[in-house]
Amino acid sequence: MIYNLCNHCSKQQKSEHRSIDQFHSKVDQCDDKKSQFKGEEYEIYIRMLNRLHKGYSELLVMSNKRLSDLDTLLDFVQSATNELKWLVDKEDVEVSRDWSARNLNLVELEQSHRQLIVELERREHQFNSVQDRGESLIRQRHPATKCIEGLMAKMQSQWSWLLQLINCLETHLKHASDYHQFFNESRECDQWLSRTEDKLNTTYSKQNFSIEEGEHLLKEMIQVKDDITRYGQIVSELVNKGKDVVPLKQRKAALPRPIKVRSVCMIKQGSATVTKNETVTLHDNSQRTKWRVTTSSGSELNVPGVCFVIPPPDQEAIDTINELRKKYEALVALWARKQHKLRQNMIFATLKIVKGWDYPTYCAMDPKQRNSIIKALDDDIDKLVREGPPDDPGSKRLQDEMSALKKKFAEFDALEIALLDIERATQVVSDIEVRLASLDDMPADEIALKRIHNELVDTQNEIQRNKTIFDQLNANVNKVRRIVERTRPKQATHSDVTRIEDDVKNLYKRWDNCGSQLIER
């Protein structure tokens, strides 16, 4: 507007100057007519002609100076207007940014920020040059000094304002970067928790597997636990970050009630001033770029919303960290259940192998190794039962199967004892048979006869003492067949048991024969 006014005045002045310049011909005509006068009239005419020359000369000088002043003013105004237009264009870009948009291109914004600073630094020399020209005009006492001073003040104010807006850009860029980084990291963390949950519910939920596969799964479960622990730290960090996330969406959301906002730059509007980091009350954010706020002193201002930040917390961020925390805790609990169940199934797989031991396999093993395996299995079951819930059906099943296994192995042991009893009974019968064989000849000598009698009595007492061995042996052999038949449900005949039974029958015959021989003697 100032430039248009100056331009109009300049054109008008040029038109007037042309008229003044054209008037010179009339002055020349007056010079030419002086020869027409004589005597006193001539002197009067000359005095009047001199006054005309002086007045015209002063008018011409004045017109030239005014024309020159208008030209320099117009040039300055043109330059100042260009600077102001550049500054206003940059201002319009900054105040119209929508920091609540979901599709903010942060990389592009950072590039714009750097580019703006570079452009400002480059423009500073040109800006200062225009200011210097204004200072020079003021020192020369240009007639439009007040206008020049006004333009210079406006330029400086607009420059300072753009610097403030750059500070606002830096602040919002940081908040937006933190905002989107938080939600991106939260989304990635949530996806990892979901993938791990799915893996625990599939890969690590197998019911049947080999011992080797189970050991491999248990090792992997340890690695999964380490990963879960590591993500626990990530969740904790996100919880802390989430508390500082600014509510960007609320910048465009309708206000159910006035809220407190914080200024990120100094704002001057009329007689009111808002200092940087001052808290004011936001009443209306419905305009595209302007917010209506009131200061603590009651002043109401309509200023660009870019000048303010809505402080944390952001409810969406709070909800996100609460969901992450719940999901993480649920994952930890799920891992514990799956690891417990995996150990259960590992023990079931071990029990399946141990339950497959038949009597020959059991007897063929080194007793120390055999007992060590059974004890370790029993200890693992006890530990797992203590760690699990009291009503866990899997724990009850483990205990029942272990009890049945112990009972089975106890029977394998009334079996080892039966074999030992056979060996012992065989030794007893053999000893008595040898003793009886040595007493076949009856001596005539009374002393020798008495000695034989005493030996027969001792042998009879020996038979009486070992009678319980043969009674128990018969019962144990009957148990052997029942036990072996249970351990070999698919086998119809059991030749080894039949052989034992035949050996026992032969022992009984030899035992009865010893008794008969003793009576005969």
C-alpha cells in the first residue's frame, strides 16, 4: 500500500515537473520581450523578470529535489516491500503448518527447517543492506523519514517474528518427532509381543515330542525369556516416554472446555505481551491458524496456534503404554505357563521311556544309574508340582504316573528278590544234600554213631529254619508270573518265567527228597 501511494506521488510529481519544465519556454519569451520596453518601464520589467527567474529557478530546484526524494523513497519502499513480502511468505508457511496431521513427513520438515535457516542467513546481507539505505536516508533528513522509520521498524519486527517462528518450528519438530517415534516404537513392540505370543501358543505348545526335541525347545525357551526380559526394558522406556508425549491430535480437536497451553515464543499484540514458556488458557482453536487465548492478567489475544504447545499427557499415549504393559505382563505369565507345561511334557516324555523298561532291561541296567534316573525324575516332578498351581491336572497326572512307576519298579525289585531267593534256596538244598550224602555209612562205633546222630539233628534243625524260605519262594514265583504278564501284555507265552517255575519245582522235589532222606537215616 505504501509503495502504491509513493508510486502515485512520484507519477504526479513527474507530471508536475514536466509542466514546470515546459514553463521554461514562457520564461524565455519574457526574456525576449524586454527589448520592447524603454526607460523606467524597462527597469520595472527587468526587476519583475529577475523575480520570475529567481522564482522559477527555486521552483525547478524544489521540483527536482522532490522528484529525487520520491525516487529514492520509491526505491527504498520497493526494496523494503520485497523484504517484507519474503518474510511474510515464510511466516505464512510456518503459521499454517498442521502439526496435528498424521501424515507429517518429518524428514521433509527437517529439510525445510535447515533450508529456511540457510535462506535466512543468505537473506540477512540483503536485508541489512536495505536497512542501511533507510538509515542513510534518515541521516540525510529525507522528508519521508517517519515513513522510512516505520518501514524499517516493520522489517525488523517481521525479521524477529520469523526468528521466533523458527524457534516454534524447532520445538514442534521435536515434539512431533518424539510423538511419531513413540507410536512407531510402541507399534513395533506390540507386534513383537503378538508374534511371541503366537509362537508360545504354537511352537512351544506341543504335547508330544522326543527327549532331544524337548531339550531343544527348553533351550529355545530360555532364549525367548531373555528376549522377553529385554523387551521388558523397552516397555519400561516406552512407559517413561509416553508420559512426555504431547497431544498433537488435540490441536485440531474440538475443545469440550478451556485448557492450559504453553507458549514457545514471545508474543506481542497491542499492549499485551506473552513471554516464552508462559501458561495461558486456550478457549478456541477452531480457526485454521489463529487461537483465542487469555493471559493470566485477563488479556484476550488471537494469535497463531503455532506459538503454543498443549502440554502432556496425551491420553492416546497413556492408553497405549497401559495396553503395552498389560500385554507384556500377560506374555510373561504365558511364558511361565508354557515353560511349566513344556517341562511337564518333557517329564511325560521321560516317563514314557522309563515306563517302557521291561524287567530284563531293568535288571540289565547298573543299579546306581537306574536309581539315579528314577530319583532325578522324582525330584523333577516334586519341583514342578511345587512351582505349579495346586489344582493343576498335569501335576496330578505326573504324580499318579510316578506312583504307578514306583510300584512297578518295586515289583521288579518281591522279582529280583525272588531270583535271590531261588539262589539262596538252591544253595541251602545243595548244602543239605552234600551233608546227607556224607552220612550214608553208619559206623559201628558208638561215639561215631552219636556224632552222626548229632549231625542229623543239626540237619533237621537246618531244614526247619529254612522252611520259610521255600514257603516265601513259592508265593514269590506266583507273583513273578502275574507281574511279567502285566509288563508283557502283547506276549502270550513267557519261557523265562516257565523256566523259573520249573527250577522252583525241581528245588521243591530236592527239598522234599532231603526231608525223606533225613527220616530214613
